[in-house]
Amino acid sequence: MTKHGDDWEKRLHGEPLRSGGFSPELKNKVRERIRMKAARYKLTTRLVSSVLAAAILCSGWLLRGEIKLLFINDEPVIAKAVIDRSLDEQGDIVLKVQKFTTDNFMTNVGKAFIARHPGVELNIVEPSGKVQAGVFRMPTYEDYVMWLEQEQPDVVIVPYHYYVPLAQGGYLQPLDTQINQDKSVLNHYHKPVLDVMRAAADGAVYGLATEFSTQALYINKKLFEQYQIPLPTDGMSWEEVLQTAQKFAGLEGDVTGLAFSDPASPYSLVQSMAKTQGLRSFSEDGSSITVDSPSWRQLWEDVIIGIQDGWINYSGPGNQEQSSSQGGDGREQLILQDPFAMGHVAMRLDSGEYRGRLNYGAAQHDLELEWMTVTEPVDPAHPDRSSEYELKSIYAVRNGTLHPEAAWEVVRLAVRPQTTSWERSSTMYAPLSVQTTTISLNEGHNAAFYRLSPDPGKLTAENNQSVSAEQLSRTASIRNAEIAQGNLIMKSVLQGERSLEEGLAMLQGELELAAERGEVEQ
């Protein structure tokens, strides 16, 4: 390096990295360096990569995971992004990014974007919501649209139930042109998720999800081997799953056949079974309610019998309060009081995020649990369909942005494989990445979550927030009542306080009252 270059690199020491980007002084120095060597591209690539990496290190940004994002396969991706995309040659850009309180934008995407584009300043804005009982409540869709029209962010990060009406209402920019020009973005993008994104409006892609959530059956391989019971397979029906769980009834060693994500809420298992079979407790607009029927009665009977005979895990009333009052590290309690993680349950129905708890337990407690996953139970009439599918944060570009290239770069970076890496044994959170390259990290643990697809049309209809306020209020009231009253009533049936027939009739009545309350409150 020349003497001038050495002197320039020394002058890179400056202010620490800010949440919105590098300091103006440092941005100017980087631009100066890029222009200085623009004629010698290869050399420039190496020099600018080294310079920016040094700047980041001098700024105190020493997190290994984030540094790893800057150099992928030993390629200087920082300099390539700055020079090839030329965002820094467009002058000072202030990119307004909308996120919600629960989004970790700067950690997941923002810092990596700033490193690649130090000339772009990120202005993070959040729509106002409500905090009720210590929990953040998002604004209504109508309030969000009013905020969007006023603030005009360049990039929006929204849940799927906002994405659908936003795409249909013309608030988002179609991204097909950018995707076709940069096909590497979707080389390994999970196709079922992309199909859902297209189904939201007119077949175009208006945003890209970074994560999705679905369920699978977690299998304790050792217990099946110990009791010589055949391992479960992909594509089992609920009838087959329950029959398998029943084989563990009465065995020695305090073993249970089946657990579910919330063992203190037995009605949640009934709801999962109903979803698989296509049973709805209320119509799409909430005008009709059906939970007191032969089909629902059969589901209640199956779960109640399994709990009473001991082959379905149920914590019973009071256990949740006891565990939460014991104090200590919450993560430790989740592991040590988890019967599946501790080897006492043969199967557990849970989401992809549950892998994080098992990975954490293996890393922190040396749990010797040999586990695998198979697909969630399916409807035999639709063996390739998942009934438990949810899209997480969706990155989109607002229609009308003055910085479409920079906004697209944020979206592009958010879904690239390196940014969505999630196999982290030290964390309890392990989201399902939209990048199928992650399957190979541990196929026995991960592949089952990618084998089923949702019904795009059904998922879109269920998440359309542009329906009438009356309908939204009514269905929300019914849904909340069903979760609360369903568990209370089912527990009372389990405790012998009322018959199954009385319980079903009572729940039917409670949901009808909830529908009436929703109409009044809207």
C-alpha cells in the first residue's frame, strides 16, 4: 500500500457506528477511498473491504455473527455492494424503514446493510400502538394505513395480515422486475412461501417473508427403540398419531405417548386436530358458530380419553402457576420442566421454534435426547397440505418511494441466506428460514418443516384485514372467547364437574354471546 493509502487508513478511526449508520465524516472518507481507486477495480475491492472491516472493528462492532455477514465465502462483499450497486455515488440517502417494536431490524439486517452501504443513513420509524398489560398491541389496519400515508416510509416490515390488504390496495411496489434481475435472491427461497406471497393480490410479488412458522411431530427415537414401537412417519393422520401415542399407555418409567405445545391448555390440541380436518368453529364472517356437533364431540372425546388414560401429557390445573413461581432462569425452567426434553414423552407436536429449546438444552445441560421430526398430522384427503402455517415479518417497498434501489437492497439483504441463518444452539429462538439451504444443516431435525405446503388462497382469505370493521370485531371477539372458554370448560369436563354434552353446549352459548359483544363493541 502507498504512503498515501497508509495515511488514509489511519484517518479512518473516528466516531463509533451509530444505529442509523456511519458518521458523515466516515462516509466521506469511504467515498474518497472508492473514487481514489475506482480505475483499478480488483485492487479497490480488496482495499475497501479491508478498510471498512477495519473501520467496523475500530468502531467497537466486534460481534462474531455480524462480522461473519460481511465476508461470505472469503469474498469482499462489502466493497462489491458499495461499488457495484453505486448507492454511495447517488449522494446522501436517508432511507426511512418502518418496523414494529417486536422486530429486531438493526440486529438482523440494519447493521449488515450499513456496513455494505455506509453512505446510506437509516431512519427507523415505528407506528404507534398500545401497550396493554405489558404487551405491545399493534395498531388496527386502518390506523396503520393512515400512518403509512402520512410518514411515507421507503421500506415497510409488516405481518402477513397487513401485507395482504396492502398489496391489494396498491400501497406496495411490485418486486418481480428486481427479482428477475437478481435471481440469486430466490435461488433457494422456499417455494410454498413465495406462492403465498403471490396469492395475496394479482400474482405479483409485493414483499418477501424472512421466516415462516409451521408445526411438526418431534420424535424421541430412544423411547420408540426401547419399547420396540415403529417410528412415526411423514404424512400420518391424526387417527394414526393417536393410535401410536396409545401404545405408550401403561408402560413403566413414567412415559407418555403425546405432548403438545401448551400442556395446560387441552383445548389447543382439539383446535389443532380440528384445523387439520377442516373443521371451523365459526364462519369467516362470524355469523355462524358450530362447536356443538358430532365432529367436534369426537375430537373432545379423543383428547379426554387420552388424558384420562395417561397417554396424552397434561399438566393439569395449578402446575403452570407453580412452575412460574419457582424463580430462576426462565430458560432453565423451560428445559428442566419439559417432559419431552427430559426424555419422558415419545412425541410432541410443536412449532419449528421449539428446536431452539432442544438445541439449548443439549448445549447447556448435555441432554442426551435423540430426536427427529416428521411432518405434522395431515388430512388424508390433502396429504401435502399444512394446516398450521404462519408467515413472519414481510419486507416490502412502499409504492412511491424516492429510493427504490436502496429500498430493494434492504429487502434483498433481509432474505439472503447469510442473514437468515438460524441454527444457533445458544439461543432458545430458532425460526424457520425461508432459505432451503438451511435444511442440510441437520436434515433429521429440519426437513419435515419444509415438506408440506399451505393453501395459499385459504391463508390469504384468513388474513385479509380489509374486511368490514364489524366483521373484524365480531370474529376477534369469538376467537378470544374460544381460547379462554374452551380451556376452562374442557378442564371442568376433565375434572368431572360437567358432562361432555354440557360442556359443548356451554361453549356454543359462550361463543354466540361473544359474537354479539363483538358487534356492539366495534
